[in-house]
Amino acid sequence: MNRDVTVQEVMDREFVAASESDNALETVALMIREEAEPAVVLRGSEPVGVLSDRDVLEVVVDDDANPTTASVGDVMTESVPTITPEHTLAEARDRMAARSTRWLVVSSGEKPDGIVTEHDVLSSSTIGTEIDAANGASEEDSHLVDASNSTTVSDSGSAEAGGFEDQGICEKCGSLSRDLSAFNGQLLCADCRDI
């Protein structure tokens, strides 16, 4: 992962917003249609909470709650994990890990600017090598970094194992894998290469 890439460069500026009085199930239906998670709960333009699929699932399985009449305010999580657009992706990754969340609300002031997800962080691991190529990195140097998952490869061809940064996403099944290889023009995990 290129440590200089900022949250602003990869964040999604379009996100689902809801108010506390909105119906929770209708908001989840909107999240599904928009393929978004979470919904940012706003009071005016200020984020006061987030609504995730887990929040709604807790209401659905609660025998004392009625999911059809629950409002967003009834089920939302009141803490809003945030980050500023100027932070690096490495800082976003660390903050997600510390907060045990898959996303952060990006905000440079009182109102949200967008959302950055763990998928954004993982999929942007190739940005560093693409920038290097655009800046004139030679074809000879391309064997040093596996762009699919930022695993540094030694001259002997073995990958140096690391933590979060040595993983990538399989382009066929979407799973997180440390073992990606180019196959028929796609970066595939071992399971998808076997098919």
C-alpha cells in the first residue's frame, strides 16, 4: 500500500443519509438499492449516528421490538467513526482496526464529505504501483512489487509476509487472499485458479 495515498483520493463522495425519524426498514431498503453501508444519520447537516445492517438485524431478532415501526433513531449506533480527508490510507486502516469497523465517515468539518471502506483501502493497494508506472518506473522494476497485493518479492521470488498489506482481493470471487496470481488476465486466488 502506498502510504502517501490519502483518504480523499479514494473515498466515496456519494453516501446514503437518513434522519432519526426515518423508518429503519425503508432506510435499509435504500441502502440495499444503493449498495451502501452504512447510512449516515444526520441532524441538519451534522452526523449524529450511523445505521448499519447489524443495527437493523438486532431489532429483527429482538422479540420485544417491532422492526416495521422502528425508526432510524431507535436502532442507530450513536458513535460515528470519522477521519479527515487528509489522513493516509494506512491511518484509515489503523483507525478501522482500532474501532473494529469496516468503514469511516470522512469529514473535514461539521458535515460529512463521504465514506471510506475497508474495500477502498484494500483495493487501492495498487495505486502506489500505478503511480510509480506513470512516473516512469521501469519495466525491470515491476518484478519487485506484486501490484495485486503490495507484497514485496525478493530476488529469489519468495514473498515477504506481512500483515494487512500483503493481502489482495480476488477478481473472480471477491475474497481476501494472500495468494493472488495473474491467470487469464485476472488476479485470482488459489481456489479460483483451480476451477
